[in-house]
Amino acid sequence: MQSKLNILWHQINRRLERNFPEQRLFLRSEQTTRFVILTPVTQLVAWTVSAAFVAWAIIATAVLLMDSISSGNVREQSQREQKLYEQRLQTLAAERDQRAEEAAAAQERFNLALAQISDMQSELLTSEERRRELEVGIDVIQSTLRRTMNERDDARGSVESMLAEARGEAPAGDAPVIAMGRDMTATLEVLTSALETTAAERDAARTDAEEVREENRELAYEFRLREERNNQIFTQLEDAVTVSLEPLDKMFSAAGMSTENILNTVRRGYSGQGGPLMPMILSTKGDTPDEDMERANRILSELDRMNLYRIAAEKLPFDMPVRAGTFRYTSGFGYRWGRLHAGTDMAGPIGTPIYATADGVVTHADWQSGYGRLIKIQHQFGLETRYAHLSRISVKKGQRVSRGDRIGDMGNSGRSTGPHLHYEVRVGGEAINPMTYIKAGRDVF
């Protein structure tokens, strides 16, 4: 068996001598000279190992270059997303302020319009009462005029017959009758003058009534115009509120939180300036509120909901703990090697600023085994955020912080393989994926 192996070995060497001739490596010392024979098989093995090493080096270099290029693209993408995020936040803040100003101006215009409408209604009622009084007066005057004219005609006939009798064959004893005829003529002239005056007053009353009707028509036209303007204002406000509320509803729903519970909690603990927006209460004299008042109250209710959302958003960790454009995500939430990685890792240079992601109170700001330098912040609704492996802590236990406050610097303390931030979000002590809140906030802000 050994001879067969030797024969096979020599045959392989002879076949490889054409490409790998036998070489001798001389090793010279002060007294002796030795040499090592490099057979063709040995040279082939050495060449194969060298080629494999060179190929591995080329592949590793290519992988490193591709990873470097990919990291550069990720950083550029992160920078672009950060700029878009900041621009979106500024735009939404400007739109929110503009909508608030428009809502306040619209409410002022609405209150002014209601006051003007109330005055117009009072004027309309007064004008209507005056019109009815004038119509009654005109009817009385016309009835009196007709009765007076009939009496005048009867009196004229009696006077003419009496005058005719007096001019004709009236005896001397009929002087009293003639005198009575003269008195009736004078009375007739007085009645005629009174009738003419009454007719003039009737015409003036008709003119006044017509003017009142014209004023009523103008007031009704102005009332319709104001109703149309109010309807347009209400429609614009309702559209603006709907557009602003939809992304907020989606943000809180994406975070897996009950919006009604959040709003009720914020409403119970609200202590901001101005208080919540309350519905308008106007006297309706026992009648049901009109449609404009109901629409205004609905808009105020939605604006109050938007205001409560704004307060809640500041108290929940929707913000980013690292804002520098040089960081990158290195490890996400989930199980690794059979153990739960309870947060998200964001790597960057040592000293990179770390910011609070929501309003809260610092409950821990010291060294903790494994975490290294660790900050814990307690937020409302039972949420807690943790910031680990810091190089410096800038807050103290018991300190109240606001969203966006700088609380420390990125580092490599504790069990860490490189400078990065280990960021956790816990609800009721249970760790959840921080990216749920970060992505939900990114879609809105």
C-alpha cells in the first residue's frame, strides 16, 4: 500500500514538473548550508493557498467598499429624510398657527355676524310691526274717508235743495232755513279741507309703507349674503380641521394607543393657558339652536380635539433621540441569539448630542450595569424611555425635561462594542419597539 502511494506521488510530481519544476530553497548559516526541496505538489499547494488568500482579500475589500458606499448612501438618505422631516415640521407648525389664526378670526367674524343678524332681526320685527300699524291706520283712514265722502255728498245734496228752495219761492219766514244752508256750506268746506288733508296723509302713509317694504327686502338680501359668507367660512374651517386631524388620528392609531383614552387623560389633567375651547352658548329664548351655532360648536369641538392632540404629542415619544445626520441604525428591536434586544441602536461619533423624545421627569441618571451611563425618563400614560451607553449625562434625577432638550452625549460605556445609543421605550415596564413611535411621528411631523 505504501509503495502504491509513493508511485502515485511520483507520477503526480512528474505531471506537474512541466508547470511547477522542482525548486530548491537554500538556507545558509555561518558554518553550513542547507536546502529545502520544493516538489511540484508542494509548489501547487502553496500556489493554491496564495491564490485563495488573494481571492479572499479581493472579495473582502470589495465587500468593505460596498458596505462603505452603502453606508454613505444611508447617511445621505438619513440626511435627506431629516431635512424633509424638519421642513414638514415647520410647514405643519406654520399651517397650525395659520389655521388657529383663521379660526380665531372666523370666530370673531361669526360673533360679529350673529350680533348684526340679531340687530337686523330686531329691526325687521320693528319694521314689521310698524308696517302692520300703518296698514291698520291706512284701512281706518280709508274707511273714514269713504264715510266722510258719502256724508259730504249727502250734505251737498241737502244744501243744494235747500238753497234752491231759498232762492225760489221761499217766504220771508224761511230765513232760518237760508241761514242753516249757509252754515251747512261752511261745514262742507271744512269737511272738504279735512278730507284733502286726510288723503295727503294717506298717500304719505302708503309711501312710508312702500319704503318699509323696500328696506325689508334689502335686509333680507343682506341676510342671505351673510348666510352664504358664513356657510363658506364654515366649510373652509371644517375642511381645514378635517385635513389637520386625519394624520393625527393615524399617528396615535399607528402607535397602538386609544385616542379617546389619551384625549380624556389630557383633558382631565389640562393646565395650559386659555383652557380648552368651549362651545358657544347663546340665548335662543327656549328654541333649539340654529344650524350655524351647531356647526360652530362642532368646529370648536374639533379644534379642541386638535389642541389636545398637540398637548399629547409633546408628552409621548414621537421625536428622534438623535438628530445628527451622521448616525446610522445598527441594530433593531427583537430577539438576537435567543435574547430580547429591547431597543433600537443608533451609532455615531462619541459626543453626538442626545435629546429627550417627549416631556417627562428624569427617574434615573447614573451608571447601571450593562447599560453603562443610563438616563430613564418617565412620561405620561405609563411610558418610559431609556438612553444607554452615554459618554456624558447632562440631567439629574427628579429634573423635568421637555421634548427636544439635550440630556447627554453618545458614548461607549457599559457592555458596548462601539459608540452608539441604545434607545428603549417601555409601556407599563414592558419593552416595545421604539420605531413604532418614531415612524408614527415621522408620518406627521
